[in-house]
Amino acid sequence: MLKSKTFVKKTRSGGVMKVVREHYLRDDIWCGSEVCTECKQESTVLQKDACMESSLCSYPHYLVPDTNVVLHQIDILEDPVICNVIILQTVLQEVRHRSAPVYKRLKDIIHEKEKRFYTFTNEHHRDTFIEREPGESANDRNDRAIRVAVKWYSQHLKTFESDTDGLKVVLLTNDQGNKQKAQDNGLLVYKCEEYVKSLIANPELVDRLALSSDDKNEITSSKVLFPEHLPLSRIQTGIKSSSFLQGTFRASRDNYLEATVFVQGEGEDSTEVLIQGLQNLNRAVHQDVVAVQLLPRSEWVAPSSVVLQDEGTAKDDEDAEEEEGKVTAVEAARKPTGKVVGIIKRNWRPFCGMLNVSQIKESTRHLFTPADRRIPRIRIETRQASTLSGQRIMVAIDGWPKDSRYPNGHFVRSLGGAGEKDTEEEVLLLEHDVPHQAFSQAVLSFLPKMPWAITPEDMMKREDLRPLTVCSVDPPGCTDIDDALHCRELENGNLEVGVHIADVSHFIRPGNALDKEAANRGTTVYLCGKRIDMVPELLSSNLCSLRSNVDRLAFSCIWEINHKAEILKTRFTKSVINSKASLTYAEAQMRIDDTNKNDDITKSLRGLNKLAKILKRQRIEKGALTLSSLEVRFHMDSETHDPIDLQTKELMETNSMVEEFMLLANISVAQKIYDEFSECALLRKHPAPPPSNYDILIKAAKSKVKIHTDSAKALADSLDAAKVDGFPYFNTLLRILATRCMMQAVYFCSGMDSDFHHYGLASPIYTHFTSPIRRYADIIVHRLLAVAIGADTTYPDLMDKHKQSALCNNLNYRHKMSQYAQRASVAFHTQLFFKSRGILNEEGFVLFVRKNAIIVLIPKFGLEGTVFFDSKDKVSPNIVFEEEIPGVSVPAPDTERPAKKQKLDH
Amino acid sequence: MATVQVSEAEKVYILHGIRDDLRVDGRGCEDYRHMEIETDVVSNTDGSAKVTLGHTAVLVGVKAEIGKPRPTVPAEGYLEFFVDCSANATPEFEGRGGEELGTKLSNTLYKVFNNKRSIDLKSLCICAGEHCWVLYVDVLLLQCDGNLYDAISVAIKAALFNTKIPKVHISSDEEGGKEIELSDDPYDCMRLNVENVPCIVTLCKVGHRHVVDATLQEKACSVASLIISVTHKGTITCMRKVGGGSLDPESIFEMTEAGKRVGKALHAPLMKLLEQEESLGKKRQKVGFLG
């Protein structure tokens, strides 16, 4: 049967269009229930004895949630307790329109077999399709459609009453009007809260209920704290007339009353708008897309130099804000300042953190402190506060009414005890959006079958380099060896140097599930004592790893180099190698230094080392920067995996030897793929930082030395020259600061950009080729190079610059997140390390000075922390803050230097 | 225009019949052929109607779009006409054969219908000087069996009666920027008042008499005809003479009087029929094109 659906919509040009869609109704849509004998369905989803122990419904029943219940209570629906649910097509479509993330979660639940969620396409069912009536709003029509479907179900199931124990259908809705109408129609209907509270066997579900608007009214205090958000239509016209700006909200880590809104302009130019004060922040949460209105120029302020952490309810917010107002900034330091007038898109995700149990014993309302300092505290309601305190939990935000100081949320799940290693690791992986679930069966199905061996066909296509003396040099304990080297003297006196990289692209074929998973993960994440692989372990630690004395497939880059380290010839080939030794940096160093050893491997290493030194000198002459960041290694207890000792990473000559050749290979490959594919080569660039970035470095060094930042070369030279007698660490400190001035290096597609320069390495072109086991970018580069040398076939996505550009964005994001996760992991292990150590005295250095705190670095532990001048129990010393230097002077001479103290508050 | 070849003997037969008020198909001189009307036949228009008159069949669709008002009349909307002479109607229209007739027809229709006495053009105004509704009236000739004007005019009136224009609201912000907002309810729409929309009556001078709704054969015997648009009150809004022959003033007077009479009599049953069809609403059995 054919019906047509008609609606009018506005076109982009402002016109009005009438759209007519044909809508077919069928009579072969089955109910999906086990008890039904009438429907000719092949398999059933809904069980005969649908048992959920509810005090309201003592009979077996199926649940039908309406759209709002799905949208707001998805956490409840995800719970394993809830099963045998009918999701109507009306609901599914509405959810899809309203919220993409919820829709995805709902789809996931539907696909889960054990949950027994059945989608009933009521809109196409002959008996349940309804047409909108005059005067009926779209929502009312959908509500009616839901009621009609529920009615149909209850009548449909009634016919089989004899062989069931009164199976019924229960509608869940939070809408009072809808509920009333459903009751009038004789349907079984409950509010979601009523129903969940009636589940006697599972009282903990109540905590996961999202606070609905009814409940929010209870918390209402008379005081309206925030200005109203503007409706979306007003925002859109405002943005069109450029009285508002649209941007991403980024809360400050150091100050909860301050944020910037990053407004993407046309092309490259983008501006940052500063937002200060609770009123102006107006309930925006980190990463939301917001509309801001600029304040008049006279009200512009400079970013404050106070470190403010939201201490909770007790503190009077007005005080803090007044303080903000008083900041009299130097004219030049003022930045465009604005206020948030509306939220365009919320970007809320479940947040990890800790519960602050309320002081009042009986209270069920508690504050939740997220692990990410940029997220405000969240008020949640729970009855299990005593069990949850001391645990890491996940909480989702439900809303932020304008009369509430904190957003309202609900408990999602517990991750485990705080301070436990597994829990904390889970937290930091979740917080940094690192995909860390086990590889799915679909992904694993694309792995080669074991036992695996190189086939004769492979050998035909590849160069046999097994006779060469190839060896690998890696950090100790490395199992994913992706590079190996060789060096030998040729008959004409020149040297042949080869870099052999694991041929991962041989195993990961474009477009399959394994490839997609790797592309999504983007990079392997190394945490302390744990590795989150990008590709399954069989590949990363076995088939692709260039272990010694086994035949492995490789992609080789072979140069002919003279003794002045000038490249005479470059050639790329797919090959088979057999590494003669897997060395650690220290072992390789020992071989080079040991004059008694004269075997092939050692000779090869010496040749490489000699060339590397020349290469490095050449590179530094060109203006490559040597920067420094503190990297700490932990010695782990082999049984408990707790850190037992820690040392900062030591650099040996051999580190730099391997690095030089990797750089060389990367540059050679970058040039080759760019020559071959000027539009779609995947390259890596490191833009020169804007001069203002160097301000902190110049200011910090001003009292001792002058730093030139005109070019990379000038910077490198003045960093080399910056030495202070009796203060050997000064140079390292400056290099650490210089590192922080730098821009992020990023992957990009050559067809989408014109600036290829790599600032840090002083190379006109660069890419990543040498670590395909742990970086997806390298796999793409491998594929491009293989096509370039005719060793492999191409595929459409590889040559599509827009697709590649999108891939680059993901890789850059994953890369950044993995670095943050790594840092967070180190920080956590540092804390674990100190847990048993008690108070230690160590030398520390002041990195930055704020108005009420200093940021201190302790090099020995690579630890950075904020030290406040005024703590809760101590009166703050009389401190004079000077914005210009910036510095703090303490008038009383006998005050102890605070830098000596360390406080672990991360 | 579609023509048929008629022999001299046939002509004499037709002429004599008309002289005695008895036409070949048995009608009197002021009688129409059997007429069928169905509205809302094309779902993706805002209003449509299909009219068959004898074997003549026309389909009219009305599309409402937002446009800019004419500068001379900033507070009024307007109508646009287009007549498509499909080659289905007659093989003569094949290729560009129907173009000339189409233009001629649409020009006449424009004169007859696009004025504020026929339709309340002010009601089509959304925002004076900026936005107004433009009604695109598309006429499709499906089959030609004489008397196109009358059939088209009835179809246009029916289609305009059927037209539902979505309701819009103008919202303006403080900067004076205006935004057109559409009503969410598809049933919330504006109807046109078609009371004053005229119908066209074509009178063909055959011999010494004149006939209404001439068939192609009768047309072949006629030397000149008069096209008169008449409102429901019997007012003549437009008149045009077509054809090569001459008409003496006396017969013009006679013909206009007859046109008024016939036109007035045509409106009342037409409106009754349209309202009756409308009242059936969704229960109406649709006939469509295959019925």
C-alpha cells in the first residue's frame, strides 16, 4: 500500500520547497516475539519469559521506551539488567536526528544479542502507520505513533495469552501528557524513574538515572546564577551578521575562571577570544562549540596570572570574581575578551574522576571532581556514595540549569579503586580517547595463518638481502623492532648503507578490517610497563618485528655514500633480510668501543657511527635544533610491576647513530614520494613558531644571557652559547623551555598545503617511514613508496587527497593524545614511586611564576608541580608580584625558599 | 491549433444544424459538453486540477515560490503562466510545433488572471518590497478536442481553489535583519479566495449564429470567435476576438450577452463541485490519470 508523506522545508537560498516522499506500507513486518505463532519470522529476538524483577510489573513484559527516555536514559538501557526491549522505528529515527552519539550507542545495544533489543519498523507497518493530523505537532504525532504501536503490540500478544503467563507490553515515558493519553487508551505505562525504582533486584540502577527536568526543579535555588543561553536561531542570525563568533571552548588548566574560545577564521587566520569569570563562561564546558560576543574594547583584560582551582562549595565565588575584576592589565597584554551567549553544540562525554562525598551524612547529592582539570565539578545523585568514595568512577553530564553552580550528572560506572594501577591506566586511556579494547575477531581474521613462512612467490618479487650483515639497535626490552641497519664497503671504496624497515604493508592490505582498525588507532601508545598496540601482537612482536636470525620481509632504502657522507645513489626495494643481531644501544656502544672486536657486525657499526657523526654535524650546521625534554625511565619490579627506581633517560652515541639514519631514510623517502605523487604524498611538517611564542624563553633567559630567535640557526647557536658558570643545568632548562615554545609537528597531505618545511630538523621535506609497526602514517608512506617503485598496486583512497587529509587529521589527533597519555602515565608512576618514599629533599628549579604560585621542576624525577604560596593552613607570605619580569619578591628575607618544597598535586 | 479537415457537405450539415439549435452531438447552442474535474492530482504541486471537456484534457499545477515583488507594485505578489503543448495532445505539437500556441495561450491567461480583481494579489505579499509569493501556473495540454480556453480557465480556477500555500512568519532581530520562518505544521497553510476568478467562455460564430464550446468540426466551420472572461457575477473582465473573419457589432453584442449568461451559469455549479470535493477530504477516492 502506498502513502505519500508531504512536508515543506526551507531551502538554503531562503526559498520554500515542498517535498513529497512515497511511503510504502507492508503487512510482512513481524513482531519479533518468541510467543508469536502468527508472524512468519525466521528468528525471534524477544523472549517468551521476559523476566525483570519489578515490583510494578510482576508479569513478564517487554519495554517500549519513548524517544526522550532513550535520549536521556541511555545509560540505563545499556545496563545488562534491561533486556527484551522493543525499539520503535519512530524512536530510532528521532534519536538519530537529535543526537548522533546516543544513536550510535543505541545501535550498539541493538546489535548485542544478549540484550534482546528488537527494532519494530512501525512506520512501515500497515496497522501502526499513522498520518499527521491537522493541528498536531510533529512531536505529538510521534507520541501518538508510539502509542498506536504499543496498542498494536498488546493486542497482538493478547491472542497468544493462553500459552503465556500474561505477557504484556509496558510503555516507558517521562512525558506527563503522553502518559495520561496512553492510560486513557488502556496501555500499561510508567515513568522511567518509577519503573527503574521498582526493579527490586537491582537498586544500583537508580544511580544511573539521568536527572530529568522535573527533578532539576527540586534543586532550584532562588538565585539565578547564569544568564540565559540564546536560542539557536538567534545565534545563527548573530553569527551571520558577525555580531557573535563561533568557536571551540577551551577551558584553562590553571584557572577555572578563565577560558579561551578558539575561533577558526577563513583560511589560516584564527583568533582566540579570552573569557573570564563564571558569568561570562556561562556554563560552557571544555570542547563545546559556543557562540561568543566580544565585550567593548574598554573591558578587555589580559590573561590572569593566578592559578585558581575550584575548591568547592564553601568558597565564596563572588570573591574570586571580584579579584578577577581587579586585575589591572598592561594595555599591550590585553586580549580580545568576550562572553559566551549560547551553546551551539555540547561535546559532553562521560568523564572519569573521583567522588567528593558530601559532608552531610544522609545526603544523596554529591560533587564529582573530574580527572581533567578543565572540566567543572559535576553534581550527581547516588545512594552508594560510601562504596564509591575512593573509587575512580565515570559520570555523564545531563544538563546545566541556569540557577545551578555546577552541572547535573549521573553515575555511569565504576572503574575500580583509586590509586590501583589498572584503574588508573583505564582512566588515562579513557580520558585521552585511546582505543584500547582487544582486537575484534573481524580484525584478527585478516592476520596471516600460522605457521607463517616466506613463500617462493614472495621471494621472486623481492631482493634477497639475507647474506648482508644486518643488525638492529633498539632500547632494552624492545619487542617491536621495526628498523635494522647495515653498512659495508664497496669495491670502489665507497660505502653502502642500508636501512631496512619492517614491511608491515605486506600484511596489512588496504581497506580490510585490520587496516581500518590500525588507521583508527593511528599509533601504538607506550605507557610505563604497558603497550597499547596499533596492530595485533602477532604482527607487532613477531612477523613484522625484525628479530635476529629469522627471515623477515623488509622495505629497504639503500644508499651509496662516500666517506664525506655525501649520498651518491639512493635506491628503494622490497627485500628479505636476516638480521644477524638485535642489540641494545648499550651493547652496540660496547662493541664500537671495544677495540678487540673486529667481526662484521662491529665493523658495520663503526662505519655507521662514523657516517652518523658527519651527518649530524652537517645537520646542525644547517640549523637543526637539539631540544630537550625530560624523559624518565622506571625500573619496574618484575613481579608487582611497581616502579622501584627511576632515572632520567641517558643518551648514547648509538642512539644518535640510529636516529641519523632514520632521519636520512625519512628524508629520502619523502623526496621520492613527493616527486612521484605531488598531490597526495603524506608528509610531516613542523611549522616555525610565531615570534611571540618565544617570549617566555627570552624572558626567562634575560637576566643571564640573550637568546636570538630570528631563525632556527640563530636559536640553536644562542642555545649552545647559553651557559652559566656553576649552574650546569641552566642550559638544559633553557632547552626544555625552548621545546615548549615549539609548534606541534603534524602530518599533512602534500596536495592540501604549500609549506613543507620541518623547522626542528631544518629539512625542506620530511615524512615518517621508519616505524610502520607503531605508526599508521608510515604504513601509508610505505604504500606510496611501493607504488612509486612498482612493487605494489595502488587503490583509490591512496590517491584521494581529501581522504588522506582526513586521515592526517585523525593521525595528528591520536598522536597528540598518545603523547598526553604517555605523560600522564609517567606522572602516575612517579606518584606510585613516591607513595612509599615519604618526604625527600631534592633540588628543584622554578619554571614559571604566577601571582599566587610557582611552577617547579625537579629534574631528577622529571616532575613538575604547582606550589601555592598560601595553603589552607598557612598564611601566605607577603609577596609582591611583578607582571613584567614576571617574578615574585618576598620582602621578608628569612622566609624559606618555596622552591625547595615539593607538593604532589596532580 | 489543432485542426480537422471538413468537407463542404459536412460543413453545410453542421451549419444547418446550428441554425436550428441542434448540433451534431445533440447539444443546443449554449450547452457545454460533459465536463469532469478532479483536484489535487499532482502531489508535489501546491495545487492542481485536471479537467476534461469532451475529449479535451488539461492538467494545471500551481507552485508557490518565494520571490521578489515587482518594483511597481511592491505590496503584491503575482502569477506566472506557462502552457506546455504536449505532443500527446496532437501530433502537430511535436518538436517546437506547440510553442507558438503555448505563448499565445499563456499571454492571454496572464491578462485574464493576473490582476487584483481576479485574485487578491495583496494576500500573496509576505514582506512589502522584499518577499512575496509567486504562483507559477503550469498548464499541460493532454488532449485537444477544441475549446482549449474554457477548459484551461476552469482547470486554473479549480487548481487555485485547491492551492495551499505554506504559512510563513517574518521574524526580525534587533539589527533589522529579516528571516522567513516556516510553520512546522504542514496543515497550517493559506488558501486563496477564488470567488472572483473568472472563467473564459469562447463563442464561435458559425453561420449566423454562435455556439459555446465548439468541437473541432464546428471550429472548422467558424470564421471568427470571441473569447470572453466572465466572473461569477456576470461581469466581463476581458474580451478578445480571434480568427480571420469579421464580426459585425450587432453580433458582437449578442455574443457578449450570451457569454455573460453562459459564464454566470458555469460558475455556480463549478464552485459547488469544488467545495463538495474538498469536504470529502482524505476519504475521497482518487481517480487520477488511469481512472
